[in-house]
Amino acid sequence: MTEQDLDDIDFLPEDDDAIAEDSQDVNRKFEHYRFTADKGQSLLRIDKFLSVRIEGISRNRIQQAAEADCILVNGRPVSSNYKVKPLDVISIVMDRPRRELEIIPENIPLDIVYEDDCLMVINKPAGMVVHPGHGNYTGTLVNAVAFHLNRNNIDSPDDPRLGLVHRIDKDTSGLLLVAKTPEAKTNLSGQFFRKETKRVYAALVWGNPADDRGTVEGYIGRDPNDRMRMRVFPDGDRGKPAITHFCVLERFGYVTLVRCRLETGRTHQIRVHMKYAGHPLFNDERYGGNEILRGTHFAKYRQFVSNCFALCPRQCLHAQTLGFVHPATGEALYFESDVPDDMLSVIDRWRTYCRVER
């Protein structure tokens, strides 16, 4: 069982009829999270206290929880401006039990680039969800890994027997690292934490960057107006530090092929940073890249872009290279994955269009 992102929880009962069926439990609350403040805890608003302890949660969402009497301190509901004191016991409670999550092994083909006794490198196709979660409980890469490794009785994608070291978005293709032992997972996770891994992505973005190379920095956190999106904040109060380096590979006038190197690994980092830099990923629906952001208004051009969207119906982003040190041998390993056909088709279309325009 994972500690679900609080944003995936509705602070109202799921079904009024279900409550009516069990009137004895109408006032019963189920604890989902519990935190105890340190002895040296300074006075701090509880919404700030919780926002740094639950990854990806917005303070707005925490405030909603407080308004619904779902945040308790020492057993009593508090408002979102309550100041946490030393040794306070903070609980988040709901009207229903936590959802039990079972990882069911499924015989789903995997494109395994490399495998040994310690780890495996998988080339994930676009469209495959990495791990079970809100709305996707089967058919994920983790379900496939559980079958491949013959792992049973697992109730969390973070279980060390599965060894999921990092994640990429559903509609992003490319290389993913999986540890096969708890020791390997600890070692590899440490490399990611210390920024010792090498991760490079190929991306097609809207616009024509002014410079051939650049760096995008900014604190990334969940957008308070849309919990499905992330955004860049001016300081660390609302997000975590993130750094993306990019260089131009090929320019097509209205779009540009770039290579992005991650220095950190935040949710949607490249997608958010490139939008922040004024260059959203081509056909990235969540961040506005599925609109015609550059070019002409002529019908022929609009049809051309529409055809490109149809060829690659996802954000044009591919995790192309992955480098790390083997946890057992100490050998530096480096893997590369070819850009998939859907992205290549769009790139070739733009390359041809660019030549014709000239």
C-alpha cells in the first residue's frame, strides 16, 4: 500500500447511498496519514507543515481537507492556519478506509534492453502507465515487471522486490531502470538522489529558441488551479528546485528538435520547464502544446500541423539515454534508445516542410 498523493483523495464521501447503508459508521473516520512533530519544531502553519511532507500536494488541497475536518491535531480538528507545536500528533482522516492496492502480475511483453542479477533496463513504449494508481490498477509496467520477476503478494509499486527506481510519464517513451534486489534499489536510488545518473531526452518543442544552448531553472510544484498539472513557482515555498539543460539539435522554423539533460527529476520536469521557457512540447495536451502555437493561419498549414498531431498523438518526448554505475560491479553503464517511429515521422514531416518553405 502506497501513501497516495493527497490530491487523489476527494474530501467528501464517495457515495451518499453507501453511507446510508451503514448508519453505524456515519461518524467513523479512518486514518490515512500520521505525523509527529519533532521536539524542536518551531511554530509553523499546518498547511505548510504538511505540504513538505506529502509529495505533490498543494496547500489549497490541504486547506480543503481542514475545512472538511479531515485534519486532526492530537485528536481534534484544526483549521489550516493552526500553528504546529513540538510533539503535536497530526492525522489526516477520511470517511472511508485507505484503498488497498494489490500488484497483480500480468504477462505483458517488455522490451528489455539489459538485464542481470541486480537490475534491468526497460524501453517503455508511449501509452504505458509505469505503476498502478488512480484510475490505472492493471496493465502497467509494474504489473509486467511483477510477472517477469515472479513477484507475488505485493501491495505497493515502491516495494523493493519490484525495484522501481524512477518513473516517466505515461505518454513519454524511453528508458527506465528497475532494480531486482533491495540492495540494488538502495544503491541506484542513491545515485538518482545525488544527481549522479545521466538522463537525456529528445524533445520536439514549439518555437525557435534564441540560443543553441540554455538552462531552465525554477521551483516545480503542483498547480493550485489544476491538480493534474505542475508549474514553476518563483521560490521554494510552493515547489522543489529543478534544473533542465537543453541544446538545439535541429531547427524547423516553427518547431525545434532539442536534447534535454535532467539535473533533477521532478514530475513533468521537461514539459513544465520548456513551457516556462516559452517552448511547450509539440502536442503536449496538458501544457498547451496541442494547439498551433507558431506559424501561419493558412488552412494548408493548419492541416499540416493537424496531420502531425495525428502521427504522434502524444507529447513528443523520449527518454533516449540513461547512464549510471552498476551497484555490484562499479562499472559505468550507458544505454541509448532510438527515437520511436511516431516521433521520427513527425520530425521528418517538419524537415520536409522546412526545405519546401525555403
